[in-house]
Amino acid sequence: MANRDAWISDWDPEDENYWATKGKWIARRNLIWSIIAEHFGFSIWLIWSIVATKLPQAGFHYTTEQLFQLVALPGLIGSLMRFPYTFAVPRFGGRNWTIVSVTLLFIPTILLAYFVGRPDTPFRLMLLVAATAGLGGGNFASSMTNISFFYPDRMKGWALGLNAAGGNIGVSTVQLLAPILMGCGFLNLYLAAPQGSGGLYLQNAGLIWLPLIAIAMFGAWRYMNNLTTARSTFRDQLVIVRRRHTWVMSWLYVGTFGSFIGYSAAFPLLIKTQFPDITIGVAFLGPLVGSIARPLGGLLADKIGGAKVTFWNFIAMAAATVGVMHFVDVKSFAGFLSMFLILFITTGIGNGSTFRMIPSIFREEKLRTAGQDPPARALALVAAGRESAAVIGFTSAIGACGGYLIPRSFGASIAVTGGPYMALAAFLAFYGICIALTWWYYIRRSFLAQRAPSLAAARV
């Protein structure tokens, strides 16, 4: 039986009585199924980070740079898909779009299951197959945009962090389970595909998701809701591209989420190329600790301020990058893994803190413009909610380009110099710019507000 309350028209999470008696239960139910759908989306988006490492063993004659391309392209497509996914929620409804986005995940999983069992597949065709995994990357933008409407401003940091963490852990899930499943033959009952050499069943990496996708589809259809208060036209949402803070926060999110998804995609292949005697089975630890740290970033931002957390977090990211560069240079895997795990943790904290900053920034901007008039302030809060939701999705789309840029940078660096040092140096310089931007636009302004409120307001 379909959800009779598919559309909710009286949603008001800022009303404490409404939230306590009705709102929080609806929000929690939507959050749970949003996490499940997003989790599978992330797993499928990053599935090639593991499959690519096994292709040579299965008889595919691709170069190292070509393998990095297979890992990187889903990141690029996922980044591009996030733009339409962001604007789809206010247009079609969060529940409706979750059903559509989950259904689309059948495409990359079935294609992968079919083609990885055929070592004679041309590289260009395999590149196209890998590109379809980018559909899983789009889910995050629509999911985060949708959940931002369900929670009151005081809880957005925690809710968005939890939603994102549940999705991000999908990377660890696929990197932990895929190597195990590719060694089992029982799943091939679903699809008649030949076994590769070396006792590998690469098609299992795609087949395992088919029943899980079906479960997520049903859950979204039965238990999620659309909010009429979240509806807006594409033109209404497009105003965000004229906001300066949209672009500043997008740059910062490239530094946090772009790093998380890029390192997650490249980590297994990076281990295989730089430390060939080490099993890639440890690769899942990176995205796991990064995912777990994300709600912590949101919680810290709720308590002490998103800008402060983000600023010091970028300093920590830069320091960890220097550590990775050192241990790559001296070929110490223990040091390399330790520094990379710290780097993953900081990407997770930064993901949570940057996304907590966005609603606060747009709320402050709108209220300052509205002045002290109560009706104007009420309208400003509604507008701020819609704009910040759109910015969250838009920013996630820009940030996801790191899923392409980082693996491609590592591939190019290894092809030219034999190691990833050159790419890591470029990432370090990027984090330096992020530190400067956070200070200039948010830390400095906070300082000015304390010393001279009128001057700070004039600089907004």
C-alpha cells in the first residue's frame, strides 16, 4: 500500500511543539531511508576503485594510467550528475526523486556484471561502462538537499552529518566486501557470465547490489515523504549562482569532500602501485574513518562554530599531507597508512563542518537584509532554507569533482615521475588556499563582528 501522506503541506520544524509531537518522527523516518539509498549509491559510485585493481589478474591488458582513468571517470560523471539531482528535489519531491535515483542504479551494476567477465572488452567501451557508476554519485546531492528541509536549523549540522556519513560509509562497504565477493562463485547463478582467470568472479561486484537496490526502492516508496514547502522553480533556485558564498563554500568543499571521495577512489590502486606487497584489503579503513568522523565535524560545528572547525581542520589536512609525502618518499607503509588515515579523518570532519556553515551563512544573510520586521524575517527564513538547500546540493556537485581530479592527478604523477609526490604537492598547495579563504571570509569577519559589529556588517 502506497504512503497516504506522500506529500506533506504543513511542515514547520522550527515550531518546537510541532517538532516534538509530529515532526521529529517523520524526519527520522525519512532520514533512515535516505541514508540507506545514499549508502548504496556511494557503494556503486566507488565500485571501480576495487574492480580496477583486479582487472589485470582477470586477463584485461590495461596500463596503470588506464586503470586510474577507470577509477577517476565515475567521479567526474558523479560530479556532473549532482547538478540536475540538486534541482530535482524541489521540482519533483524528495521521496519521488529518491525512488527514481535508486532505480537508476540498476544500470551500472548490470553493465559491470556483464562486461567484467569479458577480457576482450575494448578499453573505450569499458570506460563507458565505468562512467555509468557516476549515477551513484548523484544521489548524495539530492539526498542532502532533501534532508536539509526536514530538520530545524539548530539540528542541521548533526542531521546532515549523519545522512552524509551513512552514505559515505558505502565506500568502505564496497571496498571491504567486493574483494571477498569476487572470490565467490555462488552469485553467478544470477547471470551467465564466464569466470576470469585466477579464480576471480568480478561480476559479483555488480550482482550483489541488485536485491539491495530493490529493497531501497521499496523503502523510499513506502516510508518517505515529499514536502510542499520545499517546492520551488528552477529559476528560483538558480539565484544561488549569483551568491558569492556559494562559490567560496564550493571551493572549500572541493578541499574536504573532494579530498574524501578522490582519496577513497585512488587509495586501493595507490597502495597496489606504491606498496605491491601489501594487500588492498586495508583500503576500506580510509573511507571508514572519514565517514565516521563526518557527524563529529557537524556536531563540533554546532557547538563551537563551523568556520573555526573548518579553518583548523584544513591546517591539520595540510600537515597530514606533508606526512604522507614523507612516508611515500621513504617507502614506509606503516607511516603512509597512519598519515593517510589522519588525512581521511580530517576530510570527514571538514565535510561535516563546511555543510554546517552553509545554512548559518544564508540564514544570517537573509535576516540581516530583512531587518527587524517580523513578517519580513519569517519570509527571510523560508527563503534562506530554500537557498541553503540548493547551495548544499550545488556545492556537493562542485566538491565531487575531486573524485575525478585526485585519481587522475595520481595517475599522471606516477606516469611522469614514478610516484605520487608531485600530485601530493599540488594538493598541499590547494589546502593552503583553503586555509586563506576560510580565514578571509569567515574567521576574519567573525573577529570583526566582535571588535566592530557595524564594520563587519558592512563587509558582508
